[in-house]
Amino acid sequence: ETGVTQSPTHLIKTRGQQVTLRCSSQSGHNTVSWYQQALGQGPQFIFQYYREEENGRGNFPPRFSGLQFPNYSSELNVNALELDDSALYLCASSFGGLNEKLFFGSGTQLSVL
Amino acid sequence: DQQVKQNSPSLSVQEGRISILNCDYTNSMFDYFLWYKKYPAEGPTFLISISSIKDKNEDGRFTVFLNKSAKHLSLHIVPSQPGDSAVYFCAAFYNQGGKLIFGQGTELSVKP
């Protein structure tokens, strides 16, 4: 059974640039959620995709967008990067749109300079 | 508005003793509460959960207690082992929202 994998593991961007982060969900899972974890804080919900549709969104601006593909993998896109976007971005997969037990990847550490 | 709070950023315990991690919440509509454990350079790993209709759930060395009137839950680890050293996140889930709301985390250090 393959776990949740994220790429890249680390990324450095400059303010104003755009970034795409990728996630492959665990085998058999059809739901992907994205979380942002700032230093010293708990993960904060960005959005969730279930069967290729956005199924819930947290308090993040529209420049945070996502996609889910037919194989249930997912992308997180962030436009017009700001310094405060520097964080660990975590992807989590689960089965079903309303499932409290999430399986997390190791995350992508994004630094915006 | 922090709906889930872990007021202790760190906790140090001797090996073999009990570790008690605490969490408070404000929203009485949560359906489940969960604890996740995170090692450096890894994603959070599910540890144990409790439904809002229960007051205790036990799994091996880990027990979670829920006090709904106080809007408080705690995770007990007995006996604590050095491998338990990690950051522990309390999280709450409600079916209508479909998302986990995390606390800030408590870093547990178990000393040999």
C-alpha cells in the first residue's frame, strides 16, 4: 500500500512568483485535503477535493487554488506569493468526503524570499 | 478565533511516568476529536480519536478523555517511552464542515 507522497520536499521562491505543489493520495483514497502549517502553529485547513470537486474551503484567499485529477492526485497552486506564505504545506488523503481520519504526507517546505 | 487550543507548548516527562496532554475547544458542535503525533520532517500521524458521544477511548498505552461540559479533552500516555517524544496535535472535526481544526501543538519530551 503506497502512502501519501508530496513533491517537492523543499522549495524556495521569491515574492510575486507562482508555485505548484503536488500530492499523490494513498491507494484507495478519493479525497485530498491541503493544510498550511506556519512555524509554531498547528495545520490550518486550506481546502478539500472529493471526486475532483472542491468540497470545502478554509479562510484562504482565491490566489490559493487547487485541482484533483481522475487518479485522485492533487495540486495546490499559489499565485502572487507573499512572504507570509512561507510554511509547510501538508497534503492529506482519506476515503469519502466526510472522514475525520486523514493520512498525511511529509509536506512541502516553501520559503518565500 | 482559535476554536481548538493547546495551552502548553511543551511538556517534559520521565520515562515510565504518565504524560498528560491537554486541549480545550469552544465549539460544542464538533463530532469527533482526534490526536495526531508529528515527528520532525514527517507529516502528522493519526494516534487516537473519540466521538463526541463518548467520554473515554483507550488504545494500548493511549487513552483520551472527553469532558463535554468543560469543553476539554486530554490524552494520557502510560507508561511514557522515549519514542513518544514528538509534537502532539489535538484536532476537532464536525461532519458539516468536513475539515480538521488543529490546536497549536504540544511538544512532548520523554527523558530516559
